[in-house]
Amino acid sequence: MALRLQRLDPERRRRRLALLVELADAKALREQFRPRRLRADRLRELIANRRRLAD
């Protein structure tokens, strides 16, 4: 028994490709903002430590 790949109907294929493009865009955007988020987190941590030391 040879397995044959079933072709998706054109509309379903188009929707699947559109979802894959959206996923790739979301991942790229997340990677782009990761360093900025890490810097912001570090800055918040430093501010919190200074406030603790000041009290």
C-alpha cells in the first residue's frame, strides 16, 4: 500500500498558507522586540532594587 498525499482544496490551501504567513510574521515581530523588553525588565529591576535600598 503506497501512501498518496491528498491535495488540499484551493481555498483550504490558501487559508493554511495565510495562517502560516501570519505565524511567521508574529514570530519575527516577537524576536524583534525581545532585546528591548529585556532591557526594560532589567531597568525595572534596577529601579526596584534602588527603592528597596532607599527604604
